[in-house]
Amino acid sequence: MTAVLDTTAHPCFNPHAKAKCARVHLPVADKCNVQCNFCNRKYDCANESRPGVTSSLLEPLQAVEYLDMVLKRESRITVAGIAGPGDPFANPERTMETLRLIRERFPALILCVASNGLNISPYVSELAALQVSHLTITLNALDPVIGSQIYAWVRHNRRMFRGIEAARILLDRQLDGIARLKEAGITVKINTIVIPGVNDDHVLDIALKVSELKADVLNCMPLFPVAETPFGILPEPSKEMIQKIRKGAAHFIPQMYHCTRCRSDAVGLLGQDRAAEFSGCLNQAAAGPTHPAQRRPCVAVASWEGVLVNQHLGEATHLWIYKRTDAGYEFLEERATPPAGTGSQRWVDLAGVLSDVSTLLVAGIGAAPNEVLASQGIAVVEMEGLAQEALHLLQRGGDIRALRKRQATGCAGRGGGENAMAGLGQCAGPGTGCG
Ligand code: SF4
Ligand code: SF4
């Protein structure tokens, strides 16, 4: 599913957008693979505005439910981001699953991720495929000796590293990640925490290096001394120090001047954060189902005879409904679909009919119903073959994407009818299009 995104509508990357475009951070990153000497993720203080802080952690499905609640109440949201409270690629499965779910359900949203960069390289091609358009890497040192003062440890390939070796590994991975992101056409922001007496004399070297790597913007962030961290006793950099550094760095790379150092659960316009207001929604989502089957226990199947997934949605006057039980999916009923002739309202009505359905298995579907159903939280799988096989896979929590038809076997209207009846290939769509 590829939507045309307005990537200029990102308030952090485009200062002209910050008065009208809002962002929401989804706190799904539960772990970190690095320990920075300025970070403490232990505390949640409603008055504290800094990365690493959140009121609740969310599972991927909960994050999508929370996003849905936020979008219904804050229409200016253009960006969904993952920025902590840990690192999104310390537990990449959660991050990638969240991004997949969001992209499926909200195709027009800008997706944005902020990471320390240690483990981003293996995921760059999938990030690009999901149209994740904006990435931030926090890079605080090029010199491993300086880096060894900033990082207590780095965990890489299941091993712990400390000191100069840790800083060198992190740097190598960061530089590789930035280069790959740029090759993939992703907009890259570098965050550098300015730490007085540690790296403040080093920031221009960083600016030069990341400009050579074609990073798009540098955000020099003043250290926020956090209690109970090794850097908690350092002074906050003065405004003059930050201004001087930014002025020098601007010779190499454009600067970000309007960062508001957001929490991992920030929501709203920059500088007008509504995280406290939305904390009820966040907590409600965090208490909600973590698996689609808990919220929507049924699967709907488009089938002529109830055995094969072999019917185009546009032709289905009934869907076969199966309900999840501990023993597996059991047939519940045949459920009538709304009649044709009402245009797109038919698909809105169908979403209502399928309010207990998490997944719809069809041989073919048009773009319009696909979009309406996905926006209502129903995963549509265009597939071929036995319904029971798909239901077993869903019961086991397997990756339903494995069942999807290859793109080339998409809807071919009437011409594909015979193969579709045999569950072998193209759908038996009505030939009039179903959207
Ligand atoms: Fe904290 Fe981010 Fe550093 Fe991890 S990488 S310790 S979350 S600041
Ligand atoms: Fe944007 Fe800065 Fe907030 Fe990140 S911390 S979302 S860059 S304003």
C-alpha cells in the first residue's frame, strides 16, 4: 500500500509547519542497548519534558489504538513517531510491528523514528519500504575517547562492551546507519547532546562528518542534567555556548533551532504539548488488548463454499465468520454483507457489520474497500488457498503476510474466475471494480 505523503508536514524538520502540524510519540521502545551517562528512564514526572520519559509503555497494537484515539481528538497530527523511552532498535520487532500496523491503517501519516543508531542498519530497507520518511540518529562523539566518557556501556550482538571499544562500535554502526539511510532516500536528522567539558569542542567535527554523509539537519541539544546520572552534576550549557556552536556548525549543515526536547509520549504542536491531557487515553490504551484476537475474536472469509478463500469481496453477499476459541477457530455463522448500490457507504456499513472481526480473508478486493476496512482496524489479506490453513496460522500467531498473494496476482476481474474458484490465482471480481 503506497500513499503519496506530504513529507513537508513534519514540524521538527520544517519550521514553517510547526504552527499547524502536530506530532504524536508512541512509547513502544521498552529497552535500550546503550547506557548514556545523561539518561535515566526511571522517572515519570508530568512536568518533565525530555526524551526517555513516558507515563505508560505500549504494545504495538495498543499503540495503534492510542493513535486512533489521538487522531480523533487532535486533527492537526501529521506525524507518528517512535522516540523512546528506550531505543526503537534494541527491541526491533516491537518497533517494526508498530510501524507496519500504522502504515496499514493510516497510510497518509508521516512516520518518524529516533534512535541511537547502534542497530538500525539491518532495518533500513524495510523502513524505506514502509515509507518511514524521517529518521533521527543521536551521535555525540566521533572520537572514541570522548565517546567512552559519554557511554557507560554498549550491548551489541549479545555482548557487553565498555570504554573505548564500546564507543568505537557504536560510532561505526552509527556512520554505517546514516550512510544506508541516505542511500535509501530517507531524511536524516542528527541529534548531538552538547555536554560542557566533554564534547562541546567536538561538535563542529561532528557537523562536518555528518554533512559529508549527506545528513539533512543537525540538532545541537543542550545537556539536560538528570538526577542520579553521572552527568547529573554537570552544568547545563549556556545559551551563548549553544548559539556559538550552532553558528559554527551551520557552515557545514542546516541547523534545527526549534527543538522542544519532547517526552517519549509527547503529543500535539511543538511547544504546546498535550501529553498530560492525553495521559488518560494513553493509560486506557496501555490497559487494552495486546493481540487483535482479544478485541476482535473473529475472522471473516470470502468463500463460495466455505472451504477455499476464493471470492472477491465485491461479489460476496455473505461472509463466513469464524470465532477464536482455545481449541482453534470455530465456525460461528454466515453473515450477510450490505447490498451493492450505495457506493462507498457499502464499505463503511460492512466495517460496522464486521465490528468483531480482526481479519478478512478474500481472494480479491478493490482499493476503496481495502482502505475503509483498514482504517477501521480490520486487516485485509488477499490470499489464495484453504481457509482452515489461514485460520491455523492465525491461531498460532504466525505471520499472515506469508499467505498474501504476490502483487502480480492482484484483481483481474472476471477473467480470473476459474483459477480463483480453484483457489489458485486471480480473483473472480465482478469486472466492474469494487471501489
Ligand atoms: Fe537513554 Fe537513548 Fe541513551 Fe538509550 S540511547 S540510554 S534511551 S538516551
Ligand atoms: Fe521534534 Fe525535538 Fe521533539 Fe524530537 S525532541 S519531536 S526533534 S521537537
